Amino acid sequence: MNSSTTILSIPHGGGPLPLLGDASHAELVQQLRRYAESLEKPSAILVISAHWEEKVPTITSAASPQLIYDYYGFPEQAYQVQYPCVGEPQLAQKVYQALSSAGISANLDEHRGFDHGLFVPLKIMYPDATIPCVQLSLVNTLDAELHLKIGQALAALEYENLLVLGSGFTFHNMRAFYQPETGDALAKNSVFQEWLVKTLSSTELTEPAREQALLHWHKAPHARYCHPREEHLLPLHICYGAAGRACDEYELTKVAGVTTGFFCWREIR
């Protein structure tokens, strides 16, 4: 990977709520803006969204993808959000080639648009929508090893000043979001986030040990409470696979009443 590449794993919040002034997303909005200010403005952004799953890794390759309002039951203004960034077919081809070179079957999709895992955080981070974007899907088997390998394949990308953005949520128990807050629930959430922070940030771990921990993430304390289904965690696996080392920084923040994490790798070589 080019030395100017940055990898950032973020929580994207609940649907369009970060764009609607929801008070429980205020810290998230602040953190997204802080990262945008602290990073060099990228030439292009590759987004891995938790809201797109395919049989094989699939890459948006259109020059001008439309937006997909893939959320339900929100005010009308949520379906009028605009984020008119262009696609980047050259980057899409490079992603496809990197995956293919690693022996991973992949597809290019000229018709698929950008879902809210892309346009919600990016409208906060880069509201002028002038940075070309490409989106990469998860694989619907949700196999942790495969997603680590996808990330490792992306490490071969050569693209000047690229931002790789993993857009998910390190806590995604939907039932828990709608239940009264209890000490037990908060403790389970906290313990898993602490495990994730240690796993991704500790310089005492060897990379094989770090990789094995993420491969067997479901054995971490309260892992399945925090992720009954792991699609919102796997963008982080791809981010780590691409970086191949401990993160440079992390931030824990409250979003919709739960603790969740940001993880950043700067100047990946």
C-alpha cells in the first residue's frame, strides 16, 4: 500500500440519525468531524459498509452511483439527503485486481449505488462531496478469515492518498438498543470493547496472535451479546487485514447509549 494511505474504522450510527440532529449521536458526529480535520484530505475513499453483502466481494464501478436509502420509518427529510460524490472506476479496477491477484474471486458492479454506510458518515466528514468514492461489499458467509484475507489483499493497492473507511459498529445488538439500560448490559458492552481495544492496539501482541484473536473474535467475552450477527464488526476485520499491525490510535465514544470504537491506522506502507 502507498505510504500515504490511511485506514479508519468507524461506527456509522443508527440509519440517518447522525444527520437528523439526534442527541444520542452528538458524540459520533463530533468524532467524525475531528477525524476529517486531522487527516489529510484523501484523493479517493474506499468504503467497506456493513450494509452490503454479496456471494463474493463486489465493488461499485459506476462513474456516478446513486444513493440507496436503505433505512425505514424515518422522517421524510431522511429520504431527501443528497451526497453527489462521483465514483472512481480506476480505483474499483485496482481493488478488483488486488483481490484477484490474491486468489479471491470478486465482481465489479456498474449499477449498485452507495448505501447509508457510506453517505451518512461522509456527509458529516466531507460535506462538500468532492472526493470520489468506491464501495466494497462484505461476503454473505460472514467468515472472519475470509474478511481478514480480503483486507490483506487490499494491502497491495497502489493509490496515492487513499482513505480506506470501514463503516460498521463495534456494538450491534439491535434488541439491546431498545431495552432499558441496565448495569449488566453496560458491563457486557464495556468488557467486549475493552477486549477489542487491547486486541487492536497492544504492541505486546505479535501479529499472528492478533490475527488469531480476530479470527476467533466470537470467543471474546460477551462477543455474541454485542454481535448476535457479525456484519457490523467485519469491516474492522478488513481494516486490520489491510493494515497488518496494531492501530495507531483509538477512541471509544457513546452512540445511542452504547460504547463503540474508532480505530485508525496512519501512513500504511
